[in-house]
Amino acid sequence: MPRAMRYHTAIIRHPVAVSRMRPPHPLRRTLLLAAALALLAPLAGGCVYHMTIQQGNFLRKHDIEELEVGMTRTQVRYLLGTPMVPPTFDSDRWDYLYYMKRGYLHKVEHYLLTVYFENDKVSRVDNHGYKPIDSEPAVTEPPMRPLT
């Protein structure tokens, strides 16, 4: 047998060389991959985009200022729109709700404007934290990055 051939077979049959050539155990690879994903998963949670949610009746400042005692239901509906909460139990009370949640970390905004009627005319108006705003709410979306 030629000398090179004997040397070659000796390397292949050597136990240290054989163990180095063997691929890692599949279970070990799976466990390492699962551990890496478990450690990196909480970091990916902050990368999720949360869109702004607006619900209810958005009322502008001049609409609330024009609301007066003595107006009819038709005039109120024309001025403020149809109430978000239908008058189920008390037909002489209209509730205008507004809800806004911006993104993930911002505080939720709740506003309620209640209009009370007597003999189909406005008798009083309760403003529960409704901040009149001059214009539409500014929904700011993150700026688009140009594709490169």
C-alpha cells in the first residue's frame, strides 16, 4: 500500500478527527436556537407600530360655542351631528363621546358632552372634560423614509 494512502486512512480513522467532522447534535442546535429567540423576543416587542385610534364625535370649538339653551333637537343634530350613544333609557339626554389613543405610550383621551332636553328643547349642557379645539385633531404619522 502506498505511503500517502496509509496516512490518509489514518487521519480518517483517528477518533479526534472523526469527532470534529461530525455535525452538532440536532437537539443541541434546536435548544440553542430556542434560547436565542427567547432572549431576543422582548427586544422585538418595542418595534411594533401602534396606530392612532379615534372614535366618537369630534366637536370643534365653534360648534360647542354655538350650542344654546332653547335649541330644538333638529338644530342640535344639525350642529353637532348624531350622538354616538343612542338614547336608550332616557330619550331626553344625548351623549357625545370622543375617544383618542395615540400610539403605544400616550395617555388615552376621553371626553363627554351631554345635552339635556325638556319639551324637545335644550334645557342644559354638561361638558365633562371636553376641551374645545379650533380645528380637526392632528393625527401625526411617522414620516416616510425614502427607499434606497
